Amino acid sequence: MQRIIISGRAAVSRDDEQIDDPAVLRTLDGLAYDDERFTDYLGGPGEDELAAALESGGVLRFSYREGEPLLEVRTEYRSRRPLSPAELALLVEYTMGQWSDGIGENLTCESRSRWGFSIMCLIPGDGVGSRYPDVRVAEGPLDD
């Protein structure tokens, strides 16, 4: 079993003003948006083999690191077999698309009413640097 962890950053705001207060960000540590699973929308041209390799899963999980102005966002997958470099790149691209325009957009729309703040996953181009997101591949079970 292979474990794929894609992590990045998420901005927190209220009334279009970014919140970087550690006391507020700490309250969101451990938050999970699991209404939808990333693998539910994976499939179609170029994605079928990747979808077949992955177990059902992939949600948005947030954590706070002391002193950081943003939350960390993480989406984890389990693969039944090692992914090829092309499949891994496709999974990262797909995940970034979901963070910005799919599941992540749904989170942004719902987070204000649920938790009192808008939470938006950041993607390349949002000023997060050229080595973004962080992608780790490991053997073994997920840390649920």
C-alpha cells in the first residue's frame, strides 16, 4: 500500500480580511472537511487508470503550525500500487484543481457559516513559491 500526501497552505479570512492571529488559527487546528472525497470525482479521459489504483478517499485536513500566518492543508490518498511519475503528477494537478475550483471552492462557500471564517486553499500562483505543493510518498497506512 502506498500513501500519497499532498500538502500546502490555506488562508483564513473574515469579511475579506485575512486573519493571521495565532489564537484564531489555533482554533482551526485539526479541522477536516470530509463532506466530499477527492476520489469520487476522479476518472474520465486520462484519469481512469489513476482512479483504479486509488482507494476511495482524500479529504481536506487542516493544521496550524505555531508562528505561521496560514493553515496547512493536506489531502492524503492510498494507492493499491506504486504510481508512475506521470500518474503522481496527474494526481497533484487534479488535487490542485479540486483545492481551487471543486471541493476547495465548496469548502470556501460553506466554511463561513460552519466555522465563522472563510478558508481558502492556496494553489500555485497565489504567492506560495515555486516548489508548491509539498508531495510525499510513503509505504504503509494513513495516520487517521
